[in-house]
Amino acid sequence: MKRFFIITLTLFLVLSLVTACGSSKQGADSTDKNQSKAEKIVIKVGHGNPESNAIHQGWVKFKELVEEKSNGNMEVKIYPNGQLGGDRELIEALQMGNITMGSPSSAPLASFDKEFFVLDIPFMFKDREAAYKALDGEAGKELLKTLESFNIKGLAFMENGFRNLTNSRNPVKTPEDLDGLKIRTMENEIHLSAWSKLGANPTPMAFGELFTALQQKTVDGQENPFELIYSVKFHEVQKYISKTQHIYSPYVIIINKDFYANLSDENKEIINECVAEATNYQRELAKAKDMESEEAIKEAGVEVIELSDTEKGMFKEKLVPLYDEVKKKSGEKIVELFINATK
């Protein structure tokens, strides 16, 4: 009887130990899974363009690269089409950390950081190569650094393209042809001043309201790169496009500064590498789409007006006083950096 009691007690202790070890291992496994799940970094990206636009496809490339290089430890969620707001709302949301990354056009960014007004100097870049050289070089890097005091870290410049003027009233080849034309502009003081100096009637308006305004002739015209004009169908409600190429307008790739600072060095390197690769990919795509869009607009029956160097010179001459306005807003240092970079 005593022997039976000892054997029973021994079996009970062994079973208890096995059960405890099993529970401990299951608990550890569960904890590991929870920790792994909690450690996944989610990057929330917002922008205002349609999925067909090269900037969206640049973000898709960024997503593919980041998720691959991080072995799935970082996940990128993209919200296009202004789902989370226009450029101003997205910049504010990024500052507060409600979204992680974005790609506003440089002009609305100037409302937050005045040094970005330097990119609104008309006819500063003669072609894309000149723009890339300045933006990827010392001038562009110094400009991106100025964002840090606004809880924003600037990473790169993607392609938006050269802006061209559209309108529904008459062909525009000289500043005199702009007399009285109501032109939609972004909420940017330099843009408003420029169109006023050229004799137009500039009207700031949110991008989301623009198609209806053009359709109902609340405004006569607007200015944007060919790809954007075509992708949002502005050519369907405009008769003329003047190939002014007055401003090269980049998208600025930005990230919440606090979010970036809290990343490991390894993850920072992944973000930086993937932004660089996605930027090169997006620029090539944007260049091709710009040319394709111009041809498609012509085929749709819109009159695309080429300007001679002499005609462009007339616009430049009217806008000479704008340089001093930009210097007062941006500061002479950043203006001189870009002027030197573009010769």
C-alpha cells in the first residue's frame, strides 16, 4: 500500500511538471508571437493623386522595396486620391504623426517653410537634368534640412514636371493674351504675385474643386504638368494649352521627424535606400508619362501651343521683380545656392 502511494505521488508530480512546462512553452510562444506582431512598423502614406499617376506608382515601388528589404517587418499602407485630405491637410497630419509619409508639391509646402518659395522662381530650370542636378545636390539637400524645425524630415524630390498653362477662352502666346483671364492657382503668395504681374486674375482654389470650376467656367484656366492635366481630365474642359514650362514643380518626399528618429539605424538605411530607388524609378516613369499625356491631349483635339524663345522671354521679363520677392521670403542664401546650381 505504501509502495502504491509512492508510485502514484511520483506519477502525479511528473505529470504536473510536464503540464507546467507545456503551459510555459505555449505562453512563451504566444508572447513571442505577440511581440513579433507588436514590433511590425506600419508606414502610413497619404497623397492627393490618382492611382494612374506616376507619383502613386512611385509609392507602390517604395512599398514593394521596403516590405521586401525589411523581410515584412515594415508594412506600407498607401492612401491616394486625397482620401486623407489635400496637400495642406496632409502636411499638417504628418507633422502631428497622424500619417507617416507624404509627397506634397513644393508650392503648398512653402506655406509652412518659407525657404521652399525658392522653387517658385519662374524659368529657373532649363530642363529636367538641370532640375535633378540642383535638387539632388547641395542646394536641394540644404533645402530639405530646413524642414526639420517643423517636425518634418525631407528625404528626396520626385518628379511632378514642368507646369503649363491651360484655358478655355483664347490661345496664349504672350503676356498680353492673359489680360483678364481668371487663372486658378495654389495657395502660394509667389504664384499669386506672378500671375498678377502677367496681367491675369489669379484665384487660389483647392485642387479637389478645380475640375468643376473649369467645367462651369468659374475660372478660365489653370496650370499643371501634362501628366496631371491628362490624368484628371482637365483637357476635357479646356480648349488651349500653352507650353510655357514656367515652373518645374517637384513632389517633396517627407516623413514625420519623430517617427524617423525612433527607427533603428538599420531601418533608417532601408527607408533611405528605398526612397532613392523609388525616386529614380518614378522620375523615369513620369518623364515617359508626360510625353504620352501631351500626345494624348493633342489627339483629343486640344490645341497645344509651342512658345518660341522670344515669346518665353516676354514672360521672363515681366517676372524679373519676382526674384526680389522670393529673396525676401526665402532668404538670399538659399536663392543663391539654387541660382549657382543652375548657372
